[in-house]
Amino acid sequence: VLSLCCEACKKVIFHVPSELEADTLVGRVDLKECLQSAEFISSSDGNFKILEDGSVYTTSAVSLSAEKKTFTILLKDIQEQVQEKIHVSLVEDEKKKSRHARDTVLKRTKRRWGPIPSVMIENSLGPFPLQIQQVQSDTAQNYTIYYSASGPGIDQDPKGLFYIERETGNIFATRAVDREQYPSFQIICFATTPDGYSPEVPLVHTIRIEDDNDNAPYFTQDVFEFSVPENSKPGVVVGKVTAEDRDEPYTLHTTLKYRIVSQNPPVTPAFSLHGDTGVIAVLLPQLDRELVSSYTLLVEVRDMAGQPFGLCTTGTAVIKIEDTNDNAPSFKQLQVMNVEILRVSVVDLDEPGSPGSAAVYEIIRGNDDRSFEITTDKNTNEGVLCVVKGLDYESAKQRILVIAVNNEAPYMLAPHSQQLSQSTSSVTVHVQDLDEGPVFKPCQLRLDVKECEEIGTSIGRYLAEDPETGNSEGISYRIPPGQCNWISIDERTGEVRTIKVLDRDVGEMRRGQCNITVLAVDRNGKTGTGTIQVFIQPGNKNYPRITKTDYIMCRDRKPICLTAQDGDESPYSTPFVYRITDRSLASLWKITRHNDNSVYLSPKGDTPFGTYSIPISVIDNGGKVGENQVTVNLCDCVTPSECNGKTRLLSGGNVTLGVWAILAMILGSLLLLLILITICGCCGSGVMHRHVTDDCANHNLIISNTEAPGEEVMDHNIIPLQNTSDQGGYGIKTGDQQTFEMVKGRGHTLESVKGGGHQTLGSVKEGGGQAMMDTCRYSYSEWHNFTHPRLGEKVHLCRQDEEQKHSEDYLLSYNYEGKGSLAGSVGCCSDQHEEEALDFLDQLEPKFRTLAETCVKR
């Protein structure tokens, strides 16, 4: 609940002209003097509005007719629950120039109340206070004007930065300003007279802080890291370094230039740096990772477009050289460390050290695989037998070598001596058994997997043997990580199973194969490796589908070519088999083979026009069935463009008529009904009585001014008829036939007439009363039977009359005037209307009974 103050805390009087326009500043009120924190400010008079700074404006044109106008400003503090009032009085001042007028003559002077925006240099050195602008109102020539201002920098943060002299309007700055913190200030300047009147609208004045280059640019990252493949061509972009500057954009203070200061290692410069964009590109034509794996660049950015007096900052860019396969593999130089297993010596009587005594050894048998080698020790003349290749205990447990010896000099046969055979020696080498790792057989196994097999499908086994035992006992299997995870291998049995659905259309499986390394570990921890090659065989996973399913067929009934596609490969794709699955549509349409994946669709016989939705199944060579729905618009057209949007759907033998067809049927029915009503109204020969019911005679008025035929239509064939009843009328006599027609608006009934054998509609109530009808409508056959013989009589009379008298009366031309008249026909073919039979008024709706009672005399 707000506490109310009965008395106003302040009263303000404004001297204003007698006529105030809308949005005119009346004056300003110090609201804080009454309530420091006013959350709600309102005016008791809707013609005035009060702003937060206390400015009072008119919302519409105000006229001070009583020379004084008062209203109240209401201030509310909702939190503190306090309410204050300020009474404002507007007094008409006819002599405005009495306000300290300096001159009684108005002069046209240059208006200075709206000066251009002020500019203050950022980080200005003063001296302070520093004048930056002067605001002056031209009304100061006539009145004493006091200037004031409010806004940021004056009474808002940063407070006290600016002030305005009361008498002169000079604006001063008291200290330096940082543009990056306060780029501009918008203050509101006021010009008022000593009594509070404001002859000028408050001025919004902008003070812009002009930028000073007091911020050095800085890189957005401490270290920029890039990579580039080795052997990249010059000009290839490596990356981009970026820097920012907090100074004013789009000036020299923020126009940056980049350059490379140094490169490590200090070899030939390998990269270039674009000065404006900071893009680093390859400069050296040959980047060799094997020589230098990475480069470190020290880059500099400088503002003022790179001028020497600009501010600068340095940053670091590290460029890693990525490896490419530019080196072919090669074997290292083999350093065979011969393992000495035996020394053999010989006896030679020739002079030691001579070629005749120097021994030369060779292995002549048992060294087919070149696993052994024998050389001569020059110092001792011994033969040194060494193993130069690894020996396999499982293939040969011992090796028997035959060694022969010769001299360096050829052997000379002495006289009287016998020929000597070459000296040989046999050496048996026993191979010791060592524990070796298991061996896969074969070392590379190919496994074929059908596409889209279920997860966990067994696709084979891959076993390794222990060379010592010749079996697979005690060997475990595993697949090292980091390979394509298509399969898994059982740790004990070596059985290989799939762990995902292998699809040749997904990711890494598109290539259709993968090589997987498998490890075999024996009980002693010895390992052996083998390779499994998994090949994905194409499967029947896709359904065939018809590529295009919407067609338009014109009256030429040119066959449509249907083409299907299947994402599978042979033998699960073509040839396709097409079938129409709906029997009713299969009797109207036929399919003719074109090639393995296409057929022709054409109608059978006289298929009616319309839009057909034909279900067609397509079976691929693997037996998969794809269901398709083909829509064919069989249209009565010459070109397909004539039938766009004008279709009627025929699916499964059901027919849906289009809008035009339905409209044509309705119009035809209405035209036929109009013709029948016209014939029956003009040429009917049966007596028609009025029988009005609540359903059929609503809102109808009777005709009370029935007249007999005029003289111009009198004819010897048209004679008055005498009626025994009260019903009046006239008839047409032609031979022995008589017809009567009673017309009274809507709801006609046709009464049977004796004579001539004519058929009539309706039934006659016993006692000569009115014809009773259950409905207001007759079938077409009843109307036809009633009107056909009478129309024949009229035509017969016209043919027999040479003077065309009957035709002039019966064949009349009428213009269509819209909705038919409720009065009916007034021609000579009409019967005399009833004049007294008004009993049907008792059967009208209640709202007509009052009218009926007024019209009928009881």
C-alpha cells in the first residue's frame, strides 16, 4: 500500500504562449527534489507527458482558453511505498518579450543551436579545462538564456568529465579520455529563461573522441602451428597469421603489415609472408623432411601501414614438414658375422710360405644351401669352417660336409712318381634345437565374405603350428589393435567371425578388401605372425526400384518406358521381371519387355481417360521384389503440357471426376430442368392445383390480380370453361381434349384430367379437393409422360395452320432475365388463376399466418 501525501511537495509555474503545438517542450521540473527514486511518473492531464529528466512535453495541441491551466505530476516509489505530487500551473504570457528582453525588434540571425559534433583528441595533454565546443541559441538575442546539460560525462558515468558554462554555452573537458573505453558521448543541452521557460527543444549533442595511436597490434595466438607436405611446390598456402589492434578501425592506426624477422634453422628462406593478409606460403622449391623436419618463424606485425614509427609486436609460427613417400625401401649392407665351428689342418712338404705349400680349401659336397663357408688362415695355413646362414633343426638335425684341399700353385707330377688323387675330409655338423615361435600355414590366408552377412558369422579358421611339436596345442591367437575391425579371431580355436555388417557402400568397406595381421603366441611367449585377407563379395541387399513413376500419356497412347535400378552387382541385379499386381488394372494395362532392365507400359483397348495409380512389382535376378507405384495420367490431349493439374485419379477401378466434369453435369441438369419447367408452365394441359406445405411453400406470396386473357390473344380455339367449383380459370379446347393449368408461384401440382387419354401427374383428393403431394419433385419419366403428348398437340396445330396463328401464340421468343418470376406465366397458354381457394394459407409457417389472417376475410 502506498502512503499518500495530501499536500504537494512542490508547485511549479510555467509561462507559456496561449497556443501550444503537439510535442512542444513546456519546461523542466526537478523531480529528485521531491522523490529521489521515482519508479513511476505520470500526469493527471493526458495532454502532457513527463520524461525521466523532468522535461514536460505536450502530447497534443493545447489552448489556454482560461489564461491558466493546472495539472499534477504523480511520482511513486513502489519499493519504498511512497507517493509525491507536483502541481504544475501554465500561465499565458502575452508579453513574452518582458523576460529580460534586450531588444524589442526581432531579427533573423544565423541559428547556432545545432552545431556540428564536437571532437576531442584522445589522451589530450590539455591544458584543462579544455574548451571543445560552444552551443548558443538565437533566442538569446531576445531573452536571457541560461544553458545546462546532462548525460554521460556530466551527471552520468564518467561524471565530471564535461561541463557547460551557464551564461555562454561553452562546453569544457576537465581531463583526458581513452577512446577505447569511451569512443563518443551524447549529451543533452538545454536553453531556458530564468523563470524556467524553454524556448528551444533540448539539443542532443555528440562529442566524438578522436583516436590516438596508443595501442600496439597483437597476435591472436601465442604460437601459430601449421603443417605442409614435403616437396610442396612454391606458392602453396601453409597458413595465415592474424593480428588485431584496439585503435579505431579503418584508419592508419589499425592498418597492419606483416613480415618474417627470422627463420630457424637459418638455412635458405623456405617460406614467404604476405604483408597485408598474413598468409604464409611455400618459397623453397624443395622441402625435404629428411633434412629439416620443422621450421620456426619469428614474424612481426606493425601498424601505420608498416611505417617505421608505427607500433609493432612479434609472434611465433611453427611449420611442421609432413612426410611423403619419396624414398624407396632398400636393404642395409649385410655384415655377416661368420660363426667358426671347426679348424682343419694339412701337411705339405713343399717350402713353407711358397705357393706350393699354401693350402686352398673348398666344400665339395653337403653345402647345397650355401649355409657353410671355409677359408684359409694365412698365418697357420689352416682351413676355418664357418656357418654363414641360419640352420633349421626341424629340417636337418645334422649336416655332413666333404672338404677338399689344393695348393695355390698347380700340382706338378714328378718323374717316376704316381698320380695322386685329391685329398678330402668329411665333417659332420650336429644342429642343436632351439625354441622357435609358431608359424602360420599358410602365411597369408584369403577369406571371402558375402556382403551384409549377419554379425558373428563364421568365415573360416586360421591356425599356426609349433615347429618343435608340429601341432597347434598351447597356441593362442589375437589381432593387434589399429587395424580395420571387420573380424575377430577366437583366442583358442583360431575361428574367424565377423564383428560388423560388411557393406561395400559404407566408409572404408568401399574398396571391398582389408589385410589384417594376426599374432600367434605359444606357451613360452614366442610369437609368430600371419596375414588374413578379407574380401567382401557382392550380395543381394538392394530392392529394384523404378526411377521415374509419374507420366502423362496423351490420346496417341504412346507406350511408356519404365526403367528400374538396383544397387547390387551381378548376378543380383538384371534382368528384371515386371508385373502389375492389381488384377483390375492388369486388365486395362499391359507390360511389354524392352531389355534387361526396361519395359513398355501401354493401355489395353479403349481404356478410359483418367489418372491411374498402377502398382508394379519388379523382381531382380536374385529374387528380391521391389514394390513401385506408377502414376499415369491418360489424358485427352495432344501434348503432355495440356494436362498439367487437370487429372482425375483411377486406381483399382474407382473413378474420381474432375471439377470441370462435375460442373458440366450440374449445368446440364439445371438446363434440362429449366426446359422441362418452361414446357410444363406454357404448354401443360392438365389442371394444376395449389397444394402448399410447410416444406414446399415457404416464403411465397399469392397473386391477387388475376386477369382474363386480353382481346389481342382471343382466339376461336380459346374458349371460357364453366367450372362447378369456386375455382376460376380458362381452358384450351382442341377437339375432345381439355386442359387446365393453375399457376400460383411455387409448389405446383398437376391434377388428372378426363378425356383424351392423357397421362397427368399427381393424384386427386376424393371430394374434388386439392391434389395432395408427398414431395415437391417428380421423376424424369413422369415429366416426360406428362409433357410429350401435349407438346405433340401444339406442334400438330402449328403444322395445320397455314396462317401461323397458333404458332404466333405458342412459339414465343423470350429473353432470359435471371431468376424466374413467382407470378408464373401470363401468356394465353396459362389457365385462369384461382381467386377464392385460399385454404393453403393455413398450412404456411407461423410467421406468415398473421399476414394470411389479415388478407383472408373469415
